[in-house]
Amino acid sequence: MSEAQTDSQTGKRIRHPVIRRCSLHEEKSMKTASTSASPTTWGDARHPASLNPDAHNPAALEVERQTIRTVTWKLVPLLFIAWFVNYLDRATIGVMALQMNQEIGLGPEAFGFAVGIFYVGYVLFEVPSNMVMHRVGARRWLSRILVCWGVVLIGTAFVRTPMQLNVARFLLGVVEAGLLPAIVYYLGLWFPAKYFGKPVSVVYVACIISLIVGGPFCTFLMVHFNDVVGFTGWRWTMVLEGVMGVAVGVVARFYLVDRPSEATWLSQAQRLWLSSEMDKVAREAASQGASSASEAFKSPIVWLMGLLYFCTGIAFFGISTWLPQVINQMAKLPLLTIGFVFSFPFALGAIAMILNARHSDRTLERRWHLTGALAVGAIGMFASGWTSASPGIAYALICVATIGLTASLGVFWAIPSTFLSGSGAASGMALINAISSLSGLLGPWLIGIVLGRTSDVTETLYWMAASLIVAAVLAALLPYPNGRSQRR
């Protein structure tokens, strides 16, 4: 296309080529291409409408939407399966006790110690594990943890004495150390701030699903595989769980990708957008908090979050470890029925976790979603102890407590990435989880001591309620980055 003009000296008309006007669609396409070439022009995830010049550009929004969808479907299912399989051991240990304790001679206190000794190894090696993970890469380290965990769990199936069980449980904690923080850290490499809460909650709900499925799965094996080739049912449970762990670890080694820039299953535009977003998230987290291991260890908010999660863990590990035996004490039910009754509260909790995290992401608010869930858990736990003389009412209130307790977990793990980045994120998340894991040692053990001396569950429910009250207060008062609970 050209335009005619008159030369001032000759008077002749000359024609100059000009660029025609772009259609609205072409303008948007050009703008999108320009933006892809300059990743830093993408807007802040916290205020996408006001700071992102392409926030209302359909083409740009489509790239963003498709990228998040692709990453979610590529990574989240395998990480969900990994955490589900890994947590099965902890989900079923309380059910296995119905058969295991008698076979190898464990009383309530000895069983509580055997459960808790796992967390000694877990805590001691949690932070070192994640520091190594930051150096060698999350993909390789996740695979190593899962394979080693599976091998040790298979070996645990052959123990014959309480001492052998204690040693095996300690080693299991050593090789498993760092898995959950590594998963959260890995997700933090792939999901921008405003999308982070949902995938974390979906993956974390795997441990709740393992509690739902684990009870019936374990009781089925204990009933139908008992004494098959000389192995009792609880031993078969450990063997099958260990085999699944090894298999998932091998798959993870070859399936996962270390970082967005290496994801061949993303288009070039998607890789550019995601890489620029994650660079921005890392810079922002570094400016607000810790970006190195030493800074993470010195950060007061890391220690406060560890204390908060420790208080939450007292109730969570207590209820998930001892509920099968409490149910057996309160109402003499068949073994298979106990498995289903144990699972039901966690099924409700899994739904609550997803809904709470989804609403938290939509509103970009964390503080009160976390505090409110913990408060519901505390009220339900206290009321259950108050009505423990009526098993049906007490069980219904345990369901309420479990709903609140589990609804808090996904929202909690969406918070650390707002003030941690780089090696600080790996070390800080590991430290938070290590502090909380002490509750896995103390909670089941102390409850075992109380039940061994009094055989009364009321006092233990009150103690768990008190721990959730402290957690709720800490969640309400926690100094979120720049005082903004709504970020990420």
C-alpha cells in the first residue's frame, strides 16, 4: 500500500510506501510478541490489573492461563502420588498397631516411642537434606528420597523385636528427611505467587487421602493377607508400601524437569512468560526476606512459623496415630469397620483443605484463612473431650476438629515462599518442617504415656485442643512480610 505526495521542487507527484494501519487483532498480536521479547514488562502477580500492561490483553492472558494449566497437569499429579505413597506408612502405622503390637510385644508407651523415634532421624537430617537438594537439584533429590525410603520400609517388614522396630523407624526418618520441603520448594520454582496456594494444597491433600485410603487398605491386608507365606498382614502392608515408593522414585527421576527453561513440553512463549514470572517472584522474596541459608536461620518469622506448625502437628500427629486405637476403645468394632471409621474425618478434611486454599488464592488472603481453620479445629477437639462419655457425639466433634485442622495445612505452606527464596527457601522450609516434626516425636509418645497410665482419652483431647489454640493465636499475630497477610 502507498500514499501519493507532491515534490516541492519538481511539482511531480511521488508515491512513498507506508505501513497500513494495524487491525485491533494485529496490534494485540504485536504487543504480545513485544512483551515476550521483554519479559520484565509482565505485571506484578499481586496486582495484575493495575501493574500489568497486558492484564486485559486476551492473547497474553491466554498464554498465562495455558502455561499454568500445562504445568499443573504435568507436575502436580506425580508429586501428589509421591507424597501420597510416602505418607502411607505414617497413615497406617496406627492401624497396623492393632496387629503389630501384640506380635512383637509393644505396650502403648513403647508403641508411642516407636512412632516418635522416626521423627528424631527426620529432624536431625531435615535441614542438611534440603541444603544438599538445593545443590544437586530437586528432581534428583526427590527421587533419591523416595527410593531409599521404599527400601528401608521393606526392610522394616522383617523386624521381630521392639528394638529392631525402633532402629528401623529411626532409619526411615533419616532417609525420608526433606521430602515435603523439597516438594514445596520444587512447586515454588514453577508457580507464580497468585497460583501457588492451590497446587500446594492439592499436593498436600495427598497425605489426607492416604489417611482416608490407608485405613481400609491396611485392614484389608491384615484380614485377607494374614499369614500368607508366613507373613502377617501388617508386614505385607509395609512391603507393598515400600515397593510403591521405589517405583514412584524411579519414575520421578526421569519424568520431572528441574526448571521452566528446560521444559520442552512448554512453548517458547510459555517458557519466557513463566521464567520471567519466577525470576520476579525470587527477586521480590529476596527483597522481603531471606535468600540464603544463613539469613533463613536468623529469620524470626521462620522460627515462629516452625513453632506454629509444631503446635498444629501435636494435634495432627496425635489424632492420625491414635484414632484407630481410640475408636477401638470407645466402640468395639470389626477390624475392617475401624479402618473406614478412621478414614471418614480425613475425607471431610480433604474437601475442606481444597476449598479453603482455593478461596484463599482468590482473595489473596492468608492470615484469617489459617487462623479460622485452626480455631475450628481447637473448638472441635475441646468439645470432643467434653463429650467423650458419649462416643457418637465425641466422634462427630472429632470430625469437626479434623476438618479445621486439615483445612489449615495447605494455606500454611503457601506462606513461606512470600519471604524465602533461593537456598533460603530450601533451608527455611526445611527448618520449619524440622521444628514441626518434633511434634511427631512428642505428640504420639506423650499420648501413649497418658493412655498407658489412665486409659482415658479425654485428657489427650484437651491437650490437643490447647496446642491448636496456641497455633491459632500465632497465626493471627504472625508478622507477615510487610504486614500483608494477603500477599501470595
